[in-house]
Amino acid sequence: MTMKNKEYWINWAKKAGIRAVKTVAQTAVGVIGSAVALGEVNWILVVSSAVLAGVVSLLTSVAGLPELETTEE
């Protein structure tokens, strides 16, 4: 296993960050939508669910990002 260069990791962090932010937003919308249907939005639940989804997204990105072009030199 070879270490990637600094540029690779900067690119990875950007791609993983974008994916995590999208996941956080999607989760928040889903939880808010469900809460509205039930009649009350629990903002602590919305925030904690969204943050957890973001963390899981970042951890999943460790396994690999299809968006990240890997070219070996």
C-alpha cells in the first residue's frame, strides 16, 4: 500500500466534504418532513440525525469515493 500525495488527500477531503454536506442536508429535510407530518419538529433530533449522517458519510468515504479520479503515476 502506497501513501498518496498531499494533492490527493486535499482532493479527497473536498469530495468527501461535499458528499457529507449533501447527506446532512438530505437527512435534515427528511427528518423535518417526518416531524411536520407528526405535528412537531424536534430540532435536537433533526440536528443530531443530520450530524450523525454526516459522520457516517465521511466514514463511508474512507472506503472509497467514486467521484475521486485515481490515476497512478
